[in-house]
Amino acid sequence: MRKEKNKTRTPKKPSPPKIKLPLDLTAGTPEDIWNDYFSKRVLPRKEVAGIILQLHTAKKNKHVIAAVTAAIIHGQSQPWMYEVLAISMKLEKYPQREIDRVMSSRIDFTGKNIPSMLYAAAHLSRFDSNALALRMYRQVSEIDSTRPEPYVMGLKIAKKLKDYDSIAWAASGVLTSVWTRDHLALHAEAKDAAAQAVKELLAMGKKKEAEAITQLVRLAKSRDLVIQLNWTGNGDLDLFVEEPLGTVCSYKNPQSRGGGVLVHDGYGPNQSNCHEDYVCAQGVPGIYRLRVKHVGGNIVGKRARLTIIRYQGTDREKTEQIIIPLKKSGSSVRLALKKGRREELLSGMLHQTRPVFYKEVRRGSLFQMLGEEDAGRRRARHSFAASRNRNAILQRNGGPQVGFTPVISTLTEGVTMSAMAVISGDRRYVRLSVAPSFNVITDVFTFSFVNNGGNPTGNPGIGGGRRNGN
């Protein structure tokens, strides 16, 4: 029996695809060819993209650079061209300053659209244009200081560049404005980065700069108001914080324009999850109203503990604990914040531009999922269900019937009198108005649902009954 040896075949490298272009790529330099081509015609956007794709697939990077540059010069630019141009220049080992210039042009193309600016900054970092990317992130934070992305991404770049001023900016921004689901880890990273920067500055003898970073981070870690709601049991409680300027922070609106954030929305029966946490780094001074709603389940002792911390992380820190009894209508507590640091509401676009991860959807609390329907919708749903049930009963009894509802009025017999007193403006006189009333019942007609209400005329307006099925 002959054994055949297994032969391994090395796959052949695919040959580069043939380019079908309406011009000869060997007719001159790439710059002259494509400048002449785009100067004489205006092509559809898809056709331009197809030409660039063929050149890129064939690894004609110099022709890609020349074609894209010519298209931009002759007014046929598209947003994707700057990224393709930067990639091709990087493959051809162009100087970094040339790549930075291309990516800067893309930023000018996108304008002040924040998502596009963040996207452009991410691409700048990808092409090692870290200084330009960091500058772009700082520009985004000036336009919208509540977005977490510029601080988180800017901190990574600042640490790489050893830019201590940017480390202080990014670390303080993370500690103040980043409240994503992983905010604890991000806050710890920001504190570590700031501590490392202070250590390195002290080693270089720059004590003044180190103290400035320390002071900035200490201020960023302070909180004007922190509220913690704790309970024991398998039930679910919801915390609603009504802020002084009318904004409300709750599980439905986890980040309010007043600066408050509901960082944890818990439920039973796991004791470690039976708490709700509200944090307001910079709050509006005024009166805050806290409402606690018992969504469902059993709460031990029908009570919950409310911990209120004012000015956390400062010399004026004050902690107060309140035991609140749970009521069916809800329990409320009012508190005053006299020295809040916020003077105006956050941007109105806050909840339109926020990423989804700001709100962690609670899947474990069945009570809350059932209780999310408001009272008006619940009444309408019950009314609709009741009407459907009535119609079903009527259909089973032979269809809808014609009926009449008697109107009953109460009459008093005898003499009654009403009086009204009016005091004059100078308080010297009292004017009395007396209105006597004499009522006499002259006759009584006995009403009955039987025999057409006792009406011999058969007038259907005073009686009614069910149609005889026979």
C-alpha cells in the first residue's frame, strides 16, 4: 500500500487588478496628468470615488495623492478625500507636517460640527498628529464643556506628549464632566495622571506649576451637592431631584441641565445594589426638593435613609442623614444649597447630543418597568379596556340596545330664605339682601321602569326598557 505525502500548496499572490481609466498613466508626471484631467471636466461624485478606489487598490499611491489634490484644487472636493490623501501620504513617507496640513484642511471642511470635529481629532491621533488632535479636543471642550469625549481622549494624548498644562485641563474636565458608566475608572485614571504630572514637575524644580495642577484638581474633585438614598429589601425606590431652576434629575433624565447627574439607579433584592446616588459637581444655589417614590416590592421597616453631603471635598463639607418614612403618595424633603457655583443652565443641546451610555437601562427592576407608564396613559388604557369589555357583553346579549336614563331632581317643599350681607367701604353700614322662597308640590307622578314608566301616552322620553327578543 503506497502512502501519498500531503503536499502543501502556497497560495499565489493575487495579481493587481487592471485599471480601466480614460487616460494614460505613463503620459507624464502624476501631478501633470491629473491636474490636466480635472481642469477640463466636472465628474459625478461616484465616478471620482471609483477612480480613486481603483488607484488605491492598485497601490498607485503617488497617483492617488496627485488625483485627490487635483480634484480639491479644481473644486471637486469631498469629505473623505482628506483622509485618503493623508493615508496615501503616510504610506509614501511624507513629512509629518504635510500630513498635519492635510488633516487641518479636513477640519476646516467640517466647520464647527462637534461630531465631525471629534471624528477629525480621532483621525489626527491615528496619523500621529497628536499635537493637532489635542488642540482640536480643547477647541471642542470650549464649544461644549459638557461632552466627555474631548477630556477622556485628550488625557491620553496629553500623557503621551508630556504636556502638563493639557494634563491639568483634561484631568479636571474628566473629574467634573465625565459621568459615563465607567466614570469611576476614568476618574481614577485622571487622578493618577495629575499626580504623576505633579511628581515629574517637582522633580524638574517647577514647584509653581505643580501647585497649580494640585489646586485645579482639588477644585475639580469637590462637589456642591451629593445625595445618597439607601434602603433594605427586595423592593425598588426611585429618587427625583427637583433643582432650583425647574430642572429635574431622575432615572428618566439622568443628567439635568442644572448640573445634576444620577450616577447610580439601584433596586433590590441585592443589598449592594439598594441605593441611588445623585451628584452635582457645580449646583445652582437655592432650594432643592427631593422626592422618593416607592415603585414596588417590600422595603424593610417602610423606611429609607437619605444622606445629604454639601460642599464635599472642601473645608465647609457638611453631612446630614435623614430617615424618611415611605408613603403611597411619595415622600419629599426640601434642602437649601446657599453657595452653589453654577450661575446658568447647561446647553439646551445637552440631551440631544449625549451618547446612549449616559443612561444605563435597568433590566432587573420589573417594578420600575411596569411603573414607567404615567397616570394619564394608565387611566386611558384602563378606560379603553373597560369599554371593550362592555361592548363584548352587549354583543353576547343580542347587540347594543336603546335605553333611557331618568333624570332625578330633588325638590324642597315649604318656605326657605337666603340672606347676603355686604359691608360698605367705609365700614359704617351693612347692607342686607333677603330672598324668601315659597315652594309647593301640587302633584306627584309615580315613575317605574316597568310598563313604560306609567305613561299611558307611550312617550319614550320618560321611560325605557330592553327590546323583547321574541
